[in-house]
Amino acid sequence: MRNPAWLGRASAVGFCVTVLVFAGSFVFTLMNLDQFALLIVPAWLQAVLALPYVVAVFALGTVAGAVSGWRHSHWSLAARIHQTVLAGLAILFVWQLTVLGFLP
């Protein structure tokens, strides 16, 4: 369980799941937004807006897992390339969240 390869893969899975939950819940929130949400931010909307920080943490873990995978040859070449592609997508997604104003 303390194996860096396992932690890198687990954070990549967590990243993908959290991104899907954030995107789905944000679309659901925008579709069901009423006029009072502009005055008082409901708790469920605050929870949705906190998800980008969780995405950023999982993205850092995914990048660290990719670096560790290449440095210590934890996986096969195809698995290391896959983890590197996931890490690149994670960096791009976090950058996009920053550009859109979800992250500082």
C-alpha cells in the first residue's frame, strides 16, 4: 500500500473520478440554478465549488506517480506512457481551472 506505483495509479483514478463528478455536478447546478442562489450560496453549491481543489491535489499525485514510474521503472513502458499522458492531461485541466477562475 505504500508503494509509490500504487499511489500514483490511485491518484490518477481519483483524479478522473473527481473530474467527472465536478463536471457533472457543475452542469447539474447550472441547470437547476434558481434566482435565490445569486443572493445566498447554498451548501451544495459550495461543495461543488470546492471540488477543483480536490482535483488539484489528485493532479499533483498523478504527476508524482508518473515521475516515480519513470525514475524507478515501476511499470511497463506502455503503462508509464499512459501515466504520463494522464499527468499531462491533469496539468492541462488544472491550468484550465485556474484560467476559468475556479482556482487561485
